[in-house]
Amino acid sequence: MNITRTIKYEADRVKGFGDEVMKVPGCEKLKDCIQCGTCSGVCPLSVYMDYTPRQVMELTRFDFKKEVLSSKTIWLCASCYACTCECPREIRITDIMYELKQRAIHEGVYPRKFPIPVLAQEFEKMVTANGRISEMPLVMKLFMKTDPLGAMGNWQMGLDLMKTGRFSLASEKINNREQLAKMFAAAEEKA
Amino acid sequence: MKYSYFPGCSLKGLGRAYEESLLPVMKHLGVDLQELDDWNCCGATAYMSVDEAKACVLASRNLALAERDGNHPILAPCSACYLVLNKTKHYLHQYPKMKATVDRALNAVGMKCEKDVPVRHPLDVLINDIGLDAIKMKVTKPLQGLKVAPYYGCQIVRPYATFDDQANPTTMDRLLEALGATVIRWPLKTKCCGGSLTGTIPEAGIRMVYILLNEAKKRGADCLATVCPLCQFNLDGYHSAVRRQYGDVLLPTVYFSQLMGLAFGLPDRDLALNRAAIPFRWRPSSPPPAPAKPPAAKSVAA
């Protein structure tokens, strides 16, 4: 029988992680968290999360880097900002989730085959290259990468979209893609 | 009144019924909309999950384009666009390091973003610039008897909205009342629709859609009115999945702009009502059948 330790040890911490996150503009107030759980209470998705938003706040603040960055929680956050608006300590919880998502992608520790981080990266790639999103091609890429057979289950939706003139495989692009590329390149230069 | 119109990718794609109905309605009200030339994707929620600095650069190109093209307020009908453009403005104000990165990027292509161009939502413009009185004057076919549940979703009221209340927004309620509709009071008007979760994690997304449809239907709504292409897509497009999991909760979801067009008497073909999976049919010219008059009444009239 496989058993797992459910209590976290001091030794699991990556010292300095919490401080690093709390230095990011917008994430400073995390230090003020009183663990009231309002964020978890108002979150429409906390019922599906491996750690509730309240737990993610505490784990982040106290350096449990591996736990938060590989959690599903940060990806289930749909950015509805209910927690950010309700937090009595004015912690920008949604923005902290974004910071954690970026770190998870940067370090390549997001849960594998989980569609949401895959979608985010495909979206980013498409917009960086074209300046715009083409919805159908994006959705198809997502299915190809995560659940090729699942796409078949959506035939009804495809049919509905065709019938209502909304199914398009065209690749949307801005004219001045060169300009956008120059901007990204300049942004990445060190100040 | 002149605005830089920022449609965003969805209003040219899955949410084209929003644009197709909003433009004639705004024109009917005398609003001058000039589409922002060569606008780019706002980045939505996905881009800033990957790289926030580049997300700000991306969004600020649109702000800079608007500044270059006359500095008229930006009209952003899509909730994600509205939020992201406003969020970027906040970041540029609050975080000097982010501002420096964005300035460096804009500088490299000879643009700038300094004039703090306002980013406005159509509901804001309709209520605060045009006004309900002017709107009422255009109503020729009041939506008498139509019960509408106004659904605002999350991103136009949280966290950057300035024109309405976060917990209980009322701009759309007041607009729908001005059109003659009956507004359904319900507690889920700002509850999240699930965003892209319907596609990525159906188990969660479909449940969120079901909760909204079910509550609106339970309260007697004939339709839901939305302000966001993703909300409309979720609430309209996933009925077969909802049926499989929870049973039928058939309820059409329309854009508020489509209802405005109907009340203004604009032709149906201008309102893209045929773009939805769940058809919305309502004719002001079909009141409940009048009780049959006794034949005697005819002779009196003669």
C-alpha cells in the first residue's frame, strides 16, 4: 500500500520564495494575510482545487514553492477577481495567482496534460506571432496537444457554429506584425 | 461624441453578433465610432499567465494607437478587453518599472502612451454619455412583457469598473427597463461564467454555466442578456453538454445590444439574432390574443 505524508515539513520549504513573490509589484500585501478564508469562500472554483486560495496564500508566503507551482489551483483560477474585491486585507489574490502561473511556466513545473497552461502558452505564441487570436485554430491546437479524441465529442458544437456562420479557420493577423515584434524585442532588452 | 472602437478578436470571431448588433445601435444613437486602425489582441487572461510584462506591452500598443489617432476614449465592448486595457493603465500608473519597460518598447517604434486615454464600456457610454432619456426617445417597439435576466459577468465590474457597483451593478437593469423589458432580479448577475473552463475543464465549466441558466430560468426569465462574447458563447453554446449532465435548461442568451436594436425597431437582419445556437424569438407585434368580442360590439361601432 502506498502512503503519502500529508503534513508538510520545514525541510520542504524553498527559503526565500515567499519573499521573492512578495517583492513583485502588486503582490506586496500578501504579508498582511490573516487567513480568514474569504477568498476561498467567494471563489466559484475552490470546490475543484487541490489547495484552496487561502491555502495557496499561506503556502506561498511560507516558501512552499513546489506545492504552489505544481498545483492545479493556480490554473483553475478563472480571473473573476471576486477574491481580490472581497479580501479584507486588500490582497490582490488574482494577481498573485498570475505571478505563480508565470513562475510555473517559466520553471516548467505546471501539471502535465492539464489543458489550461497548454492553452495559455498556445494563446501567447499565437498572439506574439500574429498580433491576434484565431479562435478555431487555437481550440484545435489545444485539443491536439491535450485530448485529440476529445475533439470528436464536440461535433455538435462545430455544427452549431457552422450553421450560425461562426466557424472560421482563417488566420487573423495584424498588418504591422514587424512593429509588434520590435516592441517585444525592445521590452526584453535590459534597461 | 467620438470614440475609438476597439472590437477585440472575439467580436470579429465567435462573438461577431455583438459587433453586428452594437454598431447599428450606436449609429442609430448618433455615436461616432472609428475602429482603431490595426489594433491587436488585448492579451486577455491567457497572455498574462505566461508573461505579464509582455502582456502590458501588447495592450499598451492599443492605448498608444488610440493616442496617435486623436486620443478619443476607447470603447471596449468585450469584458476581457475592457479589463485588460484598464489593468494595463493601472500598472503604468502604479509600477514605474513596468512603465519603463512599456516606454522602451513603444519608443523603439516611435509611439508613446502618455495621455491617459479613457477606456470605456458601452454600458458606461450609454448610461452616462447618451443617457436613458435619449435612449427612451428612440424606443419604437418597447419590449413589453419580455422578462430578461441581466448578466454582467465578472470582468466589467471587478476590479476596475468605475461606472457601476461591484456587488450589485444596475446599469444594464436600468437600460433594459428603459427599453420596456421586465428585469428579473437575481443574485448571480456577477457570478463568473467559467471563462475558458468550459473548453479546458468541462466538469467545472459546464457546472458554472448550468448554475446560471438554472437560476435565471427558475426566476422566470425568457432570456439572459450579456455584455461579453465569452459569457454569451458559454451560456448559449453548451446546452447539449448541460443537458447530458443536468437535464434540459433551455434559455436563450442575447447581447443587450440585440435587445436595444429590437426595441429601436431596427430590422432583424441588422441584429444578428440568427448567430446563436439557442434561437431567440420575440415579436412585439404578437401580444397575447385579445378575448373574442361579442358580435354585438361590431354593430355598436357601426
